[in-house]
Amino acid sequence: SDGSIRLHQMTSECPIMQWNDSTNGQPIVALQWALTRPAVFFALDASSNIYIWDLLENDLLPVAKETIPSEKVVAMALLGEPEKANGLLGIVLAKESGQIDIQYVKKKWASP
């Protein structure tokens, strides 16, 4: 609810990494690992901002932030085929009106 993200190992209660206030205090609505690139994850906050984290590039801050200005985004899911080498990765965004948008992610965050 405060924008904090914690990365845990399954065998430990203590987080391996913790990022406080990663969304400037906005609650996180959704968070998902990239299906095609294990070091990348995406976070959606309550203000319709999508944060892209690439832990191989920077493990302190998101590498990109994209604001969806037109309408509030209420849910996010990722789609892709990890078993294929094409590295296609898409983000499905559900908006408050019920509209669904699918956007493709840049290759640098999608390629294995």
C-alpha cells in the first residue's frame, strides 16, 4: 500500500532486496516478472504508472517509467512465450471503462 517492493527467496523470511517508496508512495496494483527475461519485472501503481525494473541493468531504481494518461489502469498482465527465442513480450492493460490494451515491450527488456 506504500509502494514498497520486496524480493524474497522461498527459503527465508527476510527479503533479499527491498525498495522503499518505489512508486513515490502510490499503492502497487500489480507486479509481475517478465515471462521471457527473468531479471525484469513490471509494477503498476494506483496512478496508472508502469515501472520497469531490470535488475541486471540497475538494482536500485526502475530503468523506465511509463504513464498511461488517457484513463485509469486497474489491472495488468504480461504475455509471452518463454520457450521461444523471439523475445516477444506484451503487456495487457485493463482500464476502468473495461477497455483492454495490449502493448509490446522493447526488445531490450524482453529478449532472453
